[in-house]
Amino acid sequence: MVPGFNIPAPFIFMFIKIVAAIGLLTLTLVGLTSASVLRDMDRAAEQYNQGDIEGALKQYENIELRLRSLGSLRLIPAKDRRNLLLNQARLLYALGRYDDAQDSMDREAEISGSSNGDSRFLLLNGEIAFRKATKNYRESAKQDTRLLEEALHAAEDSLRESLRLNPNDWDAKYNFEYINFVRNLMNQNQQGKIKILMENVRVEEQRPPALPADLSP
């Protein structure tokens, strides 16, 4: 008997062994799952490098679905999960599916509590905000510059924070300076130049030159 309890000691020790076995099984499952995820992410990267953006995206989506079905998305290493969801978001962005790209990044924020500590997420947030602002401005009959200004301001804030975390990111620097230039034109009431700039920003499907190395598995 265990002192102070009416439970025989053998049952206590058996319970401890069962808990330990479950813990070991969970760690083994997570390890196997993580290895499988990395292999599948390698395949997605290969498809991307071969020019199959849709195929790579489908591979990433299937990985996430499998992890969710196993309840393992929160258990795999945080770095692998971030890369999975960020790669997925970047491909959606490249296809012009900006809302879906944002949803993918939001899923990471839901799990980790925030993605604001990762400059890569902030860079993509800024890029999405800019592209959506451009698209909405061009498609709007009124072309409200006030709404454009608000959206550009939000994009600029995300890029500024990205640069604070990673000052050597040239993509973030270029995008930040470009948006800052457009906002300065707006402050000078240079509507003609703004219209030309907005109409020449590509918002259709486009393939980025390459997945950055830090986004590859």
C-alpha cells in the first residue's frame, strides 16, 4: 500500500509504466511524423523547382491535412511547422490568392500565439497588403485614394517591422522604399503619377524567381 492512499503499490507502479509508455509512443510518433513531413516537403520543393506551382501547393496542403488528422500539427518542431505554412502561403501569394495566403499565415499565428517575431511572415504580410491594395484600387470604379493610403500604410508598417528584425533583407528594403515613394506622391497630391504606378503593378498570377533557401526544408 502507498502511505496515505488505499491504492496498492503495484497498481501505482503499473500506472507509471503505462504513462511512460504512452509518452515514449507519442515521442516516437512525432519523430516519425516529422521525418515524413520533411520528406514530403522535399518533394514539394522538387515540384516547385520543376515549375509545378500547383503541384507543390497541393503537396503542402496534403501535408497539413495529414498532420491535422493525426493531431500532430502542434507537436512537430516549430521551425518545420512555420516553414510548412509559410511555403504554402508564398505559393498561394504567387498564384494571386492573397486571402488564402493570409489564412495560411494566420493558422501559424493561432498555434504559436503570434507570427510577428518572424521577419519572413511580416515581409509576406506587407507584400499581400500592397498587392491587395493595388488590386482593389484598380478594380474600384471610384478609385478611392483614402482607402489606398490606409492599405499602403498597413503594408509599410509590416515591412518596417520586418526590416527591424532583419535589416539585411533586400526584398523588404525595396518594397518598403517603393511603398514609401508612392505614399509621398499621395501626400503631394500627385494623382496622375499614382495612377500610372498602380496600373503598372502586376497583380495576376506570377511565379517568384525561387523559394528562398530559408523557406526550403
